[in-house]
Amino acid sequence: MKGKKTGKAKSTPCPKCGSIDVIPILYGYPGPGMMEGAEKGLISLGGCCVGDRDPRKQCKTCGEEFDRPPARGSKISP
């Protein structure tokens, strides 16, 4: 079946503890869907203020927040 997701997507392991129990951090004013996702532990709420280098993932095992975008103007290796 095309377009149907099967199982969990591969996740980047936590750089602190190595756990793969990682969830996305979402920013902005949370609506009912975001609140429900946070209550179920499917997402982490990052707050309403959004910055350029806010972390995009949080480890559910140790709480580490990671996967920050590169700083503007920094060179990314190929």
C-alpha cells in the first residue's frame, strides 16, 4: 500500500544517554491537538517564543533537548 506508514520512523539517538525514545519539540501556541499529543507523551511543547537555534528533539529517558539547527552563516560539511 502506497503512502501508508508502517511502524515508527528511525529516530536519532539521544547524544547524552543513547536512548532512541525521542520525541519532537513543537513550538508556538498549542491548540487542542498539540495539548493532547503532549499529554500522551508524543510531543514536547517548546513554548510560544521561537528562536533560530531552538532544539527540535527531546529524549524521553533523560530529558536532554538536542538537534539544534546550525547557526546562520556557519558552513555545513557535505
